[in-house]
Amino acid sequence: MDQTILIVDDSRAYAAELRGTLEQQGYHVLNALRAEEAYDMLRTDRVDLIIAEAILGGADNFDFVRRIRQTPDWQDLPVIMLSVRAGPDDYMLGFESGVNEYFAKPIENAKLLAVIRGLIARAESARQGRALAAASQMHMRAGKGEIVTVFSLKGGVGTSTIAVNLAVAFKKLMPSARIGLIDLSVEEGLDALMLDIVPTSTLLDWAREDVGSATPYLLNQYFVPHPSGISLLAAPPSPEDAEIVRPEVVRRTLELAREAFDYIVVDTASSFTETSLIALESAQSIVLPVSPDMASLKTTVASVRILKAVRISEDKFRFVLNEILPRAGLTREQVEGSVRHPVRVIPHAGPAFIEASNSGMPLTSIVPPPAPGRAIMDLAATMCEPEVVDVPQGKQAPVEGLRDVVGRIGRLRRT
């Protein structure tokens, strides 16, 4: 593996146990009992990550991390803090000092190893990106990418399913394009689950960066790749972490994403929060799902009124009718009469979307895609310049019902 981890811990027994675990995974391990000893090793050895105890011989080891962050050669070095102290103030002091992760002892080996792999991979990618940027003095893209925001004020109408499938559809239609998916449903993100991704980094990790001075290269390291070719910036792992993803972080994230990707699909929460409004205002296209019932239609009409009030152009709107039940509820013509815009229809899919989300294979990734998948492909084709003619053009494309899907996924997350 040829990667070196420095353990800074004055507990010889714990350090030996941790060293054995890391060496079994192929890591080269260095041990330091004190901060000064660690500094000497950092000056003479190439270190890829540090694992430090918060208390060293009664001294505050947060100063050790602060010095690491103040030294140019070490400031980007990943640091994991392990400690028997696990109060809110301890976590706050740890992150303020500059640690990447703070865990209470004992920690499961599998969890620690997963975090180590993610931090080292991200740090290495960031170094390569900076080297490339310095060599070329160019951005990743010459132009700006397109943002497609999927939004509904009513839950259970298919927002996440449409967002995930749209991202995959863009990739299928434009194989050479870079496609990003951002899950801004920060309290109950589902996109990682639908793609069967266990993210090594999320919006929560990204929000802890100094995003004001961040680059597209750095942002790109927080996206997790999917076999379909798209990359996901996952929602925070817990609802209580949502408040850390502040509006200014979201705005900067979307600015950088337009430089890193050709198309960015944004999945939003079912509320007009400042975060959602930023995603809507930043979008070049806005997909508005509606299910065939009066409650959903009323909510959609109200959403349109609010969007127009904040001066978002109606030219951006793309309405899709989500047929939750077969041959039931409002028709496309009735919905069009209310929203006064053309409406595309995604036909009822039965259990297909649920099966697709459970397997991590969106319907648009299936060859050939079933009717609901082809409908979303056709919708995507209206918002891009396809390299591959894969779907019939000029037809009204049908949007599946997701109430059952969201309920199913919610149950999966709670188990």
C-alpha cells in the first residue's frame, strides 16, 4: 500500500493495538509518544495521515493540531482525533483546532479504516488537482456547467427518484460529459441509498472546509463515483447535521460545481428554505414534479406563484406528471390547464422504481430502459445536447409515483 500513518499517543498498549490493526491492512505505521517527537518524524518522513490522542501526558493535544495546520508543508495533512473525552465542547474544540474527524474511544476498526481510506484518497486527489492546476493555470472547464434543480413543495411526488434518474440519463446521453448529483435534502437525503453508495464523504464534511477559498478541484474530492459514471455529493448522514450546511456553503458549492461539472442535478427538500431557494435561483432548468391529485396540484400552483414572485423565469420550468396509480387521478390535460405549461408524463411503473432503488440501479441505467426510464431520458434530452440519440424525440414523455418508494426507503434507513 506504501502509505504511512503516524500514531501520536502516549498509551503504549493502545498504540500497539492500533498499529497491529493498521499493519494488517498494509499501512506503514510510525509511533510518537509526544508532540515534539511527532514533529521530528514529520520533518524526516513522508506521512499520509495522523491519528492523535486528544490528551498527551496531561497536555492539550489540540495545540499539536493547530501547529500542524499553521505549517505550510503539513496544513493539508488529514488528522483523526481519538479520545476518551466525548462531550460537545470536546468535539467543538477538536474541529476548531483543525481535525478532520473526532471519535470517542473505543471505535470500531471497520469504521476507522473506512474513514482513513477516504481521508487519504481525498488528500491525494487534492494534491494531484493542485499540481495539475499549477501546471496548467486553467480551470477544470473552460465554460460553466448547467444546474438542473428538481423541486416540489409536496413530499412523496418523486423528487429524489427523478433527480437520480435524470443524472444517470444525462450521462447516458452525453458519455463524455462530467455529471454531478448533489443531495440538498439535508435532513433526509436518499440519493446515496438509491444509488447503493456508502459515501466516504458528504456535504457535512465539505461544509467544514474553508469553502470561501476552496477550488473546483477540492470540491470534486467530496463527490463519490457511481458505476453509471455520475458522481454524488451525498447529504449529511444525520438530520441533526443539517444546520452545519449553511446557505453560504450551498451557494459557494453550486458556484464551484459549475466549474467542475458539465451538468449538475440538484435534489432538494420539500420546503422553501434559503438553501432550496439558492438551488432554484442558481438553476438553468427547474424540474417540478406533480402527482395526479388535487393536493399536489394545489401545492405546485402555489410553488409557481412563489417562484415567479422571487423573479425566477418561467422559461426554466419543466413540469412532470408523476402517475402514482395506473389510470387514476388527474389527467395531463387537467394539470396543464392549471399550471398553464406543457406537462410531460412518466407512466406508472408498479414496483420497478422500488426495485431499482433497492438494487442501486436507476431505471435510466438499464439497457434498454423500461417505459418510465425512457420517459426520464426523453426529459433529459430536452435540457442538453445529446451525443447519443437514445430516446425518441418530440414525444410527450411520461413521472413515476414515489410515495411508496419514499416510504420504503424511509423504513430501510430506520432499520
